[in-house]
Amino acid sequence: MLIVLVFAAVSGLAVFVDLSAYDPFGPGLGWSPGLVLVAFLAAYVLNRSHAEQ
């Protein structure tokens, strides 16, 4: 469960930065949806492998 919370926090931070003025590529959703998808898949695989032990 901790893995999912960490990846959710990282994903939330990525979306925040992507929509803020701190984004070097300009405001708006650009790169963060891809990062959120990769983080979700990584959390799913890590959580599933942990459950199999």
C-alpha cells in the first residue's frame, strides 16, 4: 500500500508542476499524463509482485 501512496504523490506532484508556471515547456498538460501512466503501471507491477510473495 505504501508503494501506491508514494507513486500517487509523485504523480500528483508531476501534474502540479506540469500545470504550473514552473514547467519549462509551458503551462498545460504535456508530459505529465505519460509519467502518471508509467507510475501507475510501475505501482501495479510492484504491488502485484509483493502480493505474490
